[in-house]
Amino acid sequence: MRTHHLKTLAFIAILFLPVVQPICTEPARSGFQAEIDPVVNPWTNLHFERDPNDFAFAVVADRAGGRRPGIFGQAVERLNLLRPEFVMCVGDLIDGASQEVAELDQQWDEFDGLVHRLNRPFFYTVGNHDIKDVTMEAVWAKRLGRKYYSFTYQDVLFLVLCSQDPPGRTIGDEQIEHFREVLAQNKDTRWTFVFLHHPLWTYDQATGWKQIEELLADRPYTVFAGHTHTYEESIREGRKFYILGTTGGGSGLRGPDYGEFDHFLWVDMGKKGPEIGNILLDGIRLEQ
């Protein structure tokens, strides 16, 4: 059974410490200098440095499908404040709904203008508003190349699937074979993250997801999707699956109890696996 569940980022704290002439200091690499009593001090510890294998990234939700202008731009501002290593998405980035290449290019130009304001890399995922037919597929290919791809970062594997292959909530055979090879070549990565637009595991008809899930069966992984504009978490075979809400897409905005809110996910990848929380756009106030 899938249930609505929400974890919110409680606060963002910035700690300013006065610099005084030290009696004893942490190693210079920490950048910390203070007077340190050998017995007791007014702080918890001085373990400032993260493990170099730990990192955080963000996942934005649907922007199209009843798009509300300005919301995605607010997400960009908040992401720049929080500074993840990079930003992923679950597709539906433009409105689509056009057979005119010039109109589609204009829509992509607008969206690219937003993500180019990010001070971190942004990785694209195909949604049904992004590719509905051969015309939109050709525009995507011209501007962005591949519809599906993978990469590794800090010994973590990222799979970006296309659930419009061909259009219509499907992962094609060629794509399945591609990811079979990718997974075979990356057997020992410490975690795998999967991104796609449609939550194909919720559909009754054959979509290709069953084959992908079988390929993933022997490894730890987490899956992110969108499309429904309603936030849900579920567990399948001991793995966590997330359906994101919106980052500017159509929503009743009735709140967390209904899974209807503008947000992005924050994923902190540590030694023991990912810790994931929601950051609601109206939960961060930017000061001018």
C-alpha cells in the first residue's frame, strides 16, 4: 500500500564563531581557530569535515501540466542557497502541446534559461510533456541528445530512464538492454538511484518496468518518479520508491496530508545509504 508521508527540513543554521588567539587549535586544514581548554569547552565537537564520499543532491518535481509561472524559478533560488552537488529531475519540464518546432524551441529556451541560473549541474529526464511525438523527439535529440543515460558519482550509479520510449508509458527493449549492460559494468557501486517520469510500477499493463526491476534485484537502490503531481512514498522488495509532487506543475496545493505541495527532495548520500527529506518551497524565506 502506498501512503503519503512527509519529512521536512526543520531548519538551516549558520554558526559564526569568534576568532581569538588560540592556546591549542585544530589542524590548519579545518580552518578553525579558537582558544581550546583541554578539559571542557562550550561546543559539542570540532569534527567539521565531511567524508569526501558523502554528498548531497536535489530532485525537482513536475513543472508542466497546469504550469504555474514563477514557481520553478523560486526553486532555483532556493537550490542556489542550499548548494547541492547537482540537481536531478523527473521530467515534464516544458508545456509541449505543439507541433511547431519554433514554439517548442521557445519553450525549451525559457526552461534552459531557468536552469542555467543554477550554480550547480542539472540533469534532464524525459516526461510526457517533453516528448509526445516524433516532432518533439527530434527537438529533444537536437538540443539534448540521448533520451536515457547513466553516470557514476562517488561510486554511486545514477540511471536516468525514458518512460516515453516509445511515447506512451513504455521502456523499450533497446533501452532495457542498454541498462542491462550498464548494470553489469557497475556491479559493485555502493548505491543505485533510478529516475524516470511515469511511476511505471503502479500500472497494470506491460511497460518494461518489470524487466528493469529484475535487473536491479541484487543491489541497493532508490527510485524517483513524477507525473501524478501527488507526493507518495512506497516500499517494494525492501526498496524505497518516491513519486514527487510538483515544482510549479498543476496542483490543488491542499497540503502534505494530500501530497499536494511545491517542493524538491534533498538526498544526502552517506556511508550507510541515502537520507531523504522534503524541502517545501514556502518553507524557505530568502532575504534580500
